[in-house]
Amino acid sequence: MKYIYRYIPLQLSLFLVVGIIIGYKNIFQIKQIILVTIGLLLGIIIFYLLSKKRGIFSIFFQISIYLFFLNLGILRSTQSAGLQDTKQFFHHLKDSNTAILRIDKILKPGSYHDKYLAQVLQTDSVPTKGKMLLNIQKDTTRNKLKIGNLYFVKTTFQEINKALNPHGFDYQKYMAGQAIYFQASIDPSEILPLALSQNNLKTFMLHWREKVQSSLRKLNIQQEEWAVFNALILGQKNEISTSLRADYAAAGAVHLLAVSGLHVGILFLLFSYLFFPLNRLNNGNIIKQILIILLLWLFALFTGLSGSVVRAVSMFSFIALGQIIRPGRGSTIHALITSFLVLLIIQPLYLFQVGFQLSYLAVLGIILFYPIIFKIMPPIKYKLLEKIWQLFSISMAATIGTFPLSIFYFHQFPVLFFISNIIIVPFLGIIMGTGLLLMLWQVSFGAPDWFVTSYNYILMGMNTLIKWVGHQENFLLRELWFSPLSVAIIYLTLLLAYFWLKEKNKSWLYAALSGIILLQFNLLSEKNQREKSNELVIFHQSKETMIGFQDAKYFNIFHTLDSLKLSENKNLKNYKTNTQIKQITYYDNIPNILTVYNKNILIIDSLSVYSIPDFEIDVLLLRQSPKINLDRLIEGINPTLIIADGSNYKSYVKRWQKSCMKHHINFHYTGQYGAFVLKSSDD
């Protein structure tokens, strides 16, 4: 651990990560990158041969390896994005296409659509590849699509929607991180199942899971408990209700619902105890670790090979291999780093997935800080208290590793997280082990009612505890905000604090304190910048109008929403959280004229009552579908920009857009281009 920075895979990982980020943020020609990669590879070979004769060339050998992994990151990132691959289906799109799709994954359904991830095997008559999001209108009279089956569709592919309001969740960016850029919305009658299906090991396992799931549904397990059981054992989260998910998130236990590192780690320990007798045999440890790896990958196949499971199983597979090659605690950090490097070479876009980042940070936090936290408490005589303190230490260590990034992404922190984790995590192994036993019992012979009832009560108790913790509103810190720079400074400070706690060197203490001072300075600087910011925002709000005007630390909202909808409005919540505005004034009316930053904005609503003022109009805002002759109005006021918000009929918007094109006037529809933002520095 002391010299971990000398571990070669760690050094290579840093250069690989930089390369992946560069490749993701910029556009490079793949052929040119491949040529550079080949050149660097030749350089590595030449400098290696020369370094044997002259030691000075060993430096160039190391540099060439670092540059090779930097370039490899650029290459793999560019390849995985697939934007330059001519075989990708989106290079063959027209206004309307026929396509053959293979269903790869069933997603959580929306209010009006069932959602799937599909592979596009053919576009019109051209063999293609690439993943897309498929939205099927809900129809209770038709069967759901099945994983592995092929379907013929005729549809129009559209780009996935981007965030339409400032600081909102950008679904387009999220899906791009999985190399998914297009979607299609289809009526169930427009999709034709094909007799052919692609049979492979993954499809076989998923079909087997469906049979197991069908058998388990017959058990007398209540709906919420079944949804949790389905998530824990079968890896399917799509039946968890929004309210239950919110309770788990508020309790700091949402990670329990997604099969990931925690669950795979528990299985790793269960299998280790189960196969412990093998250690008595010659080479028994090798046999044990190989069996564990095979069973973990079988579990990954059974749960659908989701990204979180693949990452976790890969991580623990390397840990198992580390126990073969070099038994001991020191192998864990090496296995973690090696799995990180290998996974990013295979799938570089994992780097931009929140689950990947949090998983590795949680495990890293446990490896680094758990021994330090555990030793704070003097030796405990009672085993039960010692186990409780051990679990508390693990929970705290994992939280130290993840809290800065969790606040950055989710803007909240559950203070009582340790209650749900200390009570539930120790029993999660029992819950998972018992659940697996219930599954095997039911599939083989049929589980007895007393066993099913007992298990249902266990799950009910867990859900009850989670709901109680989640409803303690005073202990849930909301609307927290960290900038990327603040997150980086916090992690740097934590690392410096770790070195101080391990080595007890005052230099590390001074460095950690300097990090805290730097963080405070940065937070104050960012606050000062926010308070100097001034902007007008015309939000995209379906069927309503909402205009926000920020003036330093004050924010005025003109809106047409009722008070209940306003208090729960996600667009406004996101904006408040990310700008950290506290002083807000609400006006439940929309003025006819707004003058902002020397711009005069004329607002016309459904009444179509307006008078042309005697001063110049720069911007025209149309809301609530006014019945006006836009061509005549344009000739009268000659605005430089016309805006239509989300309260207008789309048919009206299309007509207005044509008028603007005819008069060469810029047109901004918030439903297409997102909220309109006018900053004080804009001309």
C-alpha cells in the first residue's frame, strides 16, 4: 500500500483515463489514431531493445508506453462512441425506415410507453449495427416484447431528447454515454414479430430467468416486497414504484435495489464460506477461486449482464485471481486497479457512467479508510458490538469515498444513512441467500407456504425500516451543490488526509489543511460569481408559461402554475439547486411587456390582445396559442427574435416557424431548442 503509486497498472490507468476523456470530448479520425498507435507500438519495441544496451533509453521506453496508453484511450473512446462507423444504422436513416430489431434489454416503463433497448440489425435492406431506445405505446391486449426476439418495424428514428431546461437531467447525454443516440416511438400494431430469434448463451439464460420469474410470481409475496425480491435476486428493477425508490434514496439505501458491487461482494463471501473446505486439498484455493469466478459470471448472465453487474463481477474476479497469484489484503487494491484498467480498455464509456464511478470510489474508500476508522474505537470485548462497529466503519468508509460525487450528481445527503446500512447490510447476505434458496426450492419442488410467508415478512420489515428512515425529513439534506472543481479539491484533500493518518507526518497534515482552505476559497469565489450573475430564463413548461429573472441573489418567477404544481416543479427545483438561489419572489401573472438588459420583450397570450408600443420591440414571446396573423405583426414591429414556449399547440408552432423563415427572423421553440436564456452580457 505504501508504494502503490509505483504499481504500473495505476500509472497506465491515469494515462488511459486522460485519453478516454480527450477522445470523448473531441473528434478524431480513427485511421489517423490507429497509425499513431502503431507508431507508438513500434517505438516501444525499439526503445525496449535499445534500453538493454544503453540505460538512458529506458526513460524513452517508459514515455512511449505512457503515450501509447494515452493514445489507446483516445482510440477506444472514439471506437466505442461509434460515430464514425459506417455500419452504424444512423448513417442510413431517411424520413422513414424499415428495420429489423433485436430486443436486448427491458427498461423501466414510462407513464405511456413500455421501453426497451434494441440492436438494429438491418436498416431497410442494409445490414447494420448499433443500439437504440424503443418506446412502445402501452397496450394491455398485446404481449410484451421478449429479449432475444427479432421484430420488423417501419418507423421514423429521432434523436433522443436533450435537457430542455437549465440544469435539468440530460437524458441525451446519459444515453450517449452508452453509445445510444436515437429512439423510435411505435404503436404496438406497427411492430411485426419475426419467427427467427438469435439464440446464444445470454438469450438462453434470460429466457430461463423469465421462466423462473413466472414461477416465482405464483408465490404469495406482496407487490412492494415482490418488486424488491425481483431486484435483489433477479436483477430486475422495472417493477419498483417511484415512491418506494424515493424512500430508498432518502434513506441512503438506493444501492440495495440495484444488483451491483455490494450484492456481488456478498455472493463472493457466501461462495467463499461455502467452498472453504476445498482449502484442505492440494491446490484447493485455486479450485475454490475458479469456482467462485464461474458462479459469479453465471449470476451475471442470469441477471441480464447489466453494466453494474458486469463491473462488479469483473472486479471480484480480479480479486479472486489476486488471491490465487498473491494471497493477502495487499492484493485487493492491486486487483481493484487492474480491473479498472482492463474494464476501461474493453468498454471506455463506462468511465462516464455514474454507477461505475461510485462503485470504484466506494470500494477504494473502504480499502483506504476502513482500517483507520475501525481502529479509532478501543478493543471491544463483545463480539456483537465489535461487528456493529465494523459495519459502521465500512459504511462510513464507503460514504467518505462517494459523498462528494453523490452530492455532485444527486444534490442530497441522507444523514441517517448509517442506520439503514448498519441494520440492513448485515442481514442482506441472509436475505440474498434465503432468496436464492427460495428461488431454487420453488423451481425444483415448490416452496412451502410457511417459508414464503416468512420471507415476505422479512422483506416487509426491510421496506418498513427504509420508509421510516426515508421519511425523517429533518435528517435529509436537500438542494446541496458542488462544482466539478470543488469535487476535485475534496478528493485531493481526502487523499492528503489519508496519507497524514497513515504516516503521521506533519507535512501531510499541513497539505490537507491547505486543501480545506483552498476548498473554502473556491466555494466563496463560486458564490461571489453566482451572485454577480444576471439572466432571464423562459423555461420550457408543457401547457404552462414560466419566466424567471435572476438579479444577483434575487430571483423573480412569473408563472401560470397553481401553487401545488409550482412547489413540486422539477425545472424550478433544478434551477434553484444549481444556482443556490434562496430569495425567490413569485408572481402568478405574466406581464405584457418585459424590459431586461436593454431588450424589450412583447408577450402575447391566447387573448391576442396587444398594442404596439411606441418603442422598439426586440423579442416577441408567444404563449397559450394566440390566434394572430404573425406575418402582419412581424411587419408592424419587426422583432429580431420570436419565441414560442411549451404552452402552445404544436400545429401553431409549425405555422409560426414557416412565417419566421419567410421573413428571415430567428425563431426559438422551447420544445425543440430548450429554454431560452438571455444573460446580461448578451447583445
